[in-house]
Amino acid sequence: MYAIIETGGKQYRVEEGSVLDVELLPAEIGATVSFDRVLAAKKEDKLEVGRPYLKGAVVHAKVLEHGKHKKIIVFKYKAKKNYRRKQGHRQPFTRVLIEKIEV
């Protein structure tokens, strides 16, 4: 059984027991969060697709940790104009463990 959820403007394919990094969530470590924006769910051989979301479908997850991804460098440069700008960015994330999928 798996589901496709939407959170933080992105879509993720999740299964029970899977661990994934999503955009930063306002939840404490160890708390349970629920994702109600379920786009599709497959149970045995039946695939249900929402328009746009499945009614009554919820994915429960446990917050494992908060952190920041690897640093990326944003470098702007214009040739022959002595223009250079260097900036770094680390995107915050929340690591969650998918506990239960209710369809």
C-alpha cells in the first residue's frame, strides 16, 4: 500500500515505515503530524485518485528531527563588468517517519 501526498508545494510517494525529508514543519520532535492532502492511494490492486484530493484519506507521520540540507552556492557573474556575487543557502527540512495510511 502506498499514497501520494502533497506538502510544502511538493509531492511525495510514501509507504508505511518509510522515512522522508519534507519542507520544515511547525511541529516538535516526537510529535505526530497528519497529511490530509492525499492525491492518490493504492491498496492491493485498487488505485484511487482524488480530484484533487481524496476525501477522508489521511497519512499519519512522526517527526524524527529537524535539520538543514547541504549548502548550495548561488554565484552570479557578468563577464567583463567586474560583477560577482556569491551567496550560500541551506534549506531547512523536517525528517518524518510514515506510521499509518488511512484511506
